[in-house]
Amino acid sequence: MRELSRSARCKAMTEKALFDIVHLRTVLETATGPGSKWNARSLSLAASAGKSPHLVRDIIRGKSANPQLETVLGLAKALEMDIAQLVPSTATLMPRVGMTGGVEQLEVVGAVAAGVWREQTDWAAEDRYSIEVGPNPVAGGERFALRMEGHSMDKIIPPGSDLECLRVSYGFVEPQPGDIVIVQRDRHDLHELTCKRLDHDGTNFILRAESTRAEFQEPIVIGNPDEDNHDDEGVNIIGIVLRSHQNLFQRRR
């Protein structure tokens, strides 16, 4: 996967925020003001699992004008607030490129293991089921859905969640560091999948778990996969996770 050009990175940094950043700053200023239980640093650490001590400060000062969805979700969890209190219209958190229509049905066709590479097997027709999803955030993009198994992403995605994914198409929809991705590893006739956070160390792309369990902390280096990687031992990013869906009502008649 090729790195974004400098002009593309600069464009991404100057894009208009996808939600009301002024409202979010106001909430954070109040939450970290005099007499509150939080200061900017402590709230940042709580919202980012200890990774970003300056997260809140950067939002308040305008340095971070378009924080990621996971950042807003982390802030809502730390503040014990519904996300709608931070972002008045949660629908605007998703990219607005070509969004059309209303609720759609998306079929869950298989499972992906968060902790390990799992052999890719499409479920039989009788085992598949559909989930309701919002409009496609990318006009012309292809979506697919997989069921999450395992605990290596359980800080943000509980096992049993249904993952709504956007299929990667290089030159049209390309993954970037920070995305949660579905990765396929080919070993001759065997195709294996896993789900991780994509990172880049300046040389190689890396898959990182976000888990409460120590056994999943070792990162996986995957080099620089792209559309030209077609060998029998190739590793390719095939999807970007858009949303995680949980069905909490499992009572049966």
C-alpha cells in the first residue's frame, strides 16, 4: 500500500470537520474547567487508553479540528455521556462523500478472528443473516459484513459484534494509518483473515491489537501491501471497518 502524497495528506488535514467541533470544544472546556474531576491531561489519557495525553488540549486549542470517530467515542465513554451529548447529530460522524438513501440491509457472510489469523470461510446461505446499516458513506463503494470473534480488539469492538466494512479499491478507497482494517493473508490455496488497527512506523505498515489481554500486544509487521501484491504468500488489506454493530437483545420466544 503506497503512502499518501504530501498534497493528499495536507488536503486531509484541512478538510472541513464532519460534525460541530465548536460544540465539542465547549463540552470539553466545561468538563475540564475549575472544580471538575478532570483536567485536560487526565481526560485525554482516559479517553485514549493512556496513549494520547494531549488529545483534549489539541481539540480545545483548535490543533485537532476533525478528530476521529474512535476519539469521540473514547471521550464519551470517559465522561459517561451519550455520544449524542458530545455530537448533537451522531450521523454526521461518518464521511459525507456521496451519502444517499436511508436504512439498508447488509448480509453478514462470515467471521473474522481479531486475535489470530483465521481461515476465510464464507458461511452457508442458511447461516447468514442481515443487519440494518445506514447509507453508504462512499458513493459507488462496495460494503460487506463479517462477525467479530476473539478479544484482540475488545477495547473498542466486543466479540460477537457485526462489522460493517468498506471494500478496499486502490485508487478509489485506500486504507490509511489509524483505520481499523480487515487483512487477508494468502498461503497458496489458504486464505486467512484478521482484524486490527493499521499503523505505520515510517518504513512498514503494522497491525496493532487494542485488547485488554496481554497475549495480543505483539504487533504484526505486514510491509507495504498494495494492489500489485499477487503472490502466493501475499498480505493484503481488503476492507476498512466503518462501524461495529451489537445486537444486545437476544431473547427468543
